Amino acid sequence: MSRKSKGINAERELVHLFWKTNEWSAIRVAGSGSSGFPCPDVLAGNRIRKLAIECKTVNAKSKYLTDEDINQLTKFSGVFGAEPWIGVKFKSDWFFLSIDDLKKTEKGYAISNPFPYNT
């Protein structure tokens, strides 16, 4: 399975997880990585909150994001009125971080796998 297919499948899985709660609705934003405009992978919301989520999948111990990834998510979220979130699927487990919780590195941001049993 290609890396792109893995990412699309993870985004679809996340949308289904939101809908299963019966309190959230969600959509996958097709073409989010190829648009010339800032665009998240998934939009989710309920009566109280709106989330713009950038999704990543990884089989490693860490995932790295560029400044550009975060800047685009922040810009879209500000204009749309949503909370910017990062969702990382480490093998089979989802982990979510707000922008404020990201660890800054020299070249961008790093997210470490919080599930040591599945590395």
C-alpha cells in the first residue's frame, strides 16, 4: 500500500471514529495536500467545538512536521474559526496534540510516540 493510500485510509478511519460517538460530525477534505490554499485533512465538530485536524501516520518512534505544515493549519483554523489539532496514528493508536503542545525543533516540530508498547 502506498504512503498516500495509508494516509487516506487513516483520515477515513478518523472520520468514522468521530461519527461513532453520535455527538460529533466529521468530513475528510479531499485533496487537502494538493490545494494551493491552507487546508486541513479532517474537519470535525459538534454544537460546541470545531476542529481542523492535520493527520499523519507513522510506523516509527517519532513524527516530524515542518513549520509550513503548522503555519498552514494555524492560518486555516484562524480564518475558519476552528481549533487546530494534529492527529498522529502510531501503528494502530491515534494520538492528538494541540498546536501549543508540539515540541519545537530546529527544522520544525517533533511528536514522539506516547505508546511505547507499539513501537
